[in-house]
Amino acid sequence: MGAAPPPFAAARAVLPPSGVCYALVWLGTLASEIAGLPLAGDAAGLFLLLFLALEWPRQRRYARLVLLGFSAAGGLGIVLAARHGVAPLGVFVAGWRRGAALAAFYFALGALRDAAETSPLFRRSGRHLVAQPPGRRYAALTVGGHLFGLILSYGAIDLLGAMVSRARAEGPAGTLRARRMMLAINRGFCTVNAWNPLNVMTAVVTTAVPAAPMRLLMPLGLGVALMMMALGWAEDRWRWRGERERAATPVAAGGWAEPLRLIGLVGLVMVLAEAANAVLGGGVIAAVTLVVPLVALIWVGVQTLGGIARLGPIPGAPALPAWLFRRGRRFIARAPAFRAEALVLGASGFMGVALGGALPGGGLAPHLGGLPPLVIPFAVPPLLMLTGQIGLNPIAVVALIGAAIPAPAALGVAPAALAFACMLGWALAVSVTPMSASAITTARWLHVSPWRVSTVWNAGFAAAALLLAWGAIGALSLVMNGGFGG
């Protein structure tokens, strides 16, 4: 594990055209957002369409249905926008330019996950978390699922799930213990979506509610996420209060210092992103899209140098720049595996722009003006939870909310409150959606259905977390508007 990584076969092969297209989506978006070249953003949208066309034969049925549905909705929006005198081609290009920006953000995050996959830090940290004694095992794993999820996304559940599986005992007691451990990991991961700056949620909410102060909302979201994790711990303790667990294996060496290094890594990304935004402009999301692959490349270099330092130079092994070049090629060769995520992100960005152009300037404000202002942000979390039950991704729902309510202040709703509701609702939706990657991955390790994990086992936790989310949204609305009435 500590050795320098072996030569990658993918690096020696010819790069797939679709992978090259996705890399050009990333480059074009940066040229548009940071260098101020709008034509590069248009080109990024076209490269995204080419990427999706090349990967269409390998898309899953669900992803194909998503693209067809979103395209139909976006096409209807373009037709209606044309009736209002808006140029259809302009709406089409602008929609896919936004979709490309979201897909480029995911591409950048994928580079960090790729570096994390080969990091010994994650495996040592995971073994430490799984080996905690019964009294603090749930808390350790839910915090670990949260920390790992910051970087690995739902890959965190797979990594920790493999360790839980290896430590699983036989019989009913072992099955129950595995269930509690996996639910702790699942809930910790789900709450990441309430604030994580290295998450698609942040990019989508920022796009849907551009007036929202995300620098303020992300720390608030972290606070609510911690309270949600505490609720999950309390629910576990109450539900299984009569059960006794056996002691764990001895805790691995290294202690909590190694898991906490993940916080430092996320902090480093955000500091560099803020610095890049201050120097180059373009916004924090564009800065993260630029910085994350660079941090990933440095991380890979540190891993390689660490392996060389432990084992000594390997005769005939390439130098560090050659290793980094090979690793970059390997990542581009693996980029086509992001086809489903790129499709959902790109199509939702296109749909949001197209439907937004079809609606009047105030969106649905004339039809919602009679509602008390607090009703709208309060309705967002349950809306995301309910639509998740029928397979709608929060990406699409939040994009629609942004199109329908482009100016929340016109309804007496603080943009911060609406964005905060989307953030907290996203976390809740992931926890109860059977079609989410987190539910599917958790269910696979427990050999049960995703519906049982999300809708059945997480129901009590989600209900309590929804009440907490409403309280947080109400408090923020009170502060931002000076009263619930706006």
C-alpha cells in the first residue's frame, strides 16, 4: 500500500474521445468564468453535448429517461420563451453553458476523489473508526461518514462499508451491529449535503438562488448538520436501548489525528479557492472548479514521494513528473464513468435556464403572492423528500425552484432563507430517497432493499431532522427579515 503506484494501463492507452470532451468542458468553463471568455463557455456546452452523445450507448435506462424528460421540459420552455420574443438559440446555448458549468464542477471533484482512492490515510482512518468500542461506535462512524463524505462523496459509504463487512460477526447480533454501523455511516454522509463546499449541492443552490450569501449559509448548514447527526445518535440509542453489544477489537494506532486531517484538507481547498477568487474573480464555485484538481495533483505527488521515501527509488521507475502525467491521463480515461452525473447536471442546468426564460420576469411570484412568506421555505424540504420518493433528483427540483422563484425577495422571502431551505432539504431528501446512491450502496452492504434503508429505517430520523430543519429555517428567516411576516 505504501509503495509508489504501479504503471497505469489506462495511461498508456489512447485517451477515449469522450474523456477528452469532458476535460474540454472543464477547461472551457474555467476560460469562461475566470478568464472572461464567453465563447469558451458556449464551447463547453457543446463539448458536454458531444460527451453525452458519445456516452449515450452506455447510459443506464434511468439516465436516458432523465435526459429525455429534462430535454422535453427544456424544449417546452424554449418554445414558450420564443412566444415571449426570446431568441430560442440563445436560450439553448445559455442553458447548456450553465449545464457545462455544473458538470465541470463535478469533474473537478472527481479529481479529488481519484486522489483519495489511493491515499493510505483514508484506510487507516476507516479502520480506526470501525474499531471503536460500543459506547462511542455510532458517534465515531457517523462523524467518519460525514468527514469521508466531504471528499469521497458516496464512495465514503463503500470504503467504510467494506471495513464494517470485514469486522462483521456472525448471527443476529452481528447483523444488528452491522445495521447500526451502516446507518450511522449513511446518516453522517447524508448530512454532508447540508453544507459541503465540495459538493454539487453548493453549485446547484448557488445557481438557483444567486442572491443567497453562501459564505454565511455553509457554516450555518454545518451547525445544523452536526445537530442532525446528534439526532441520529439519539434515535439509535433510544431504539436499541435494550440491546447489549460486544466489545470492539483494539483501536488502531493513529488515533483521531488522521481522521481530522480530512478537515484540514477541505480547509486548504477553501482557503485556496478564496484566494483564487480574490485574485482571478469568477466566483467561489469557479474557483473551486480550478483549485480542486490542482490540490488533487499535489496530493498524488505527496503519495508518490511518500512511497519512494519508504521503499527507496525503484530501478526503472519514472520520475515524479512522469507519474503525475500518467495519473492525469488515467483520470481523463476514467472520466466517461461520470456519464450519469454529467447527464443529470447538464440537463438540469439546461432545463432551469429554459424554463426560467419561459416564465415571466417574476416567475410564479404573481401566483404565490398571497402566501405567508415563511410557507415557501418551509415547503422546500418536504417537497424534496416527497419528490425523491418518485425518483426525482434534488438537482432537478432545486433547479425548478430557482426558475419558478427567481426573485424570492419579491415575495418577502429572504434569498438566504430559500437557499438554506434547499440545502437542508437536500440532506433530508438524500436520507429518505430509495433511488439515491447512498441508499443503494448502504443496502448492498446490508443485503436488503434500498427502500428499507431509506424509507423504513431512516423514517424516524428524517422526521425529527425535518422538525429541526424547520426550526433553523424559521430562525434564519426571523433574523434576515426582522420577523416572520417579512
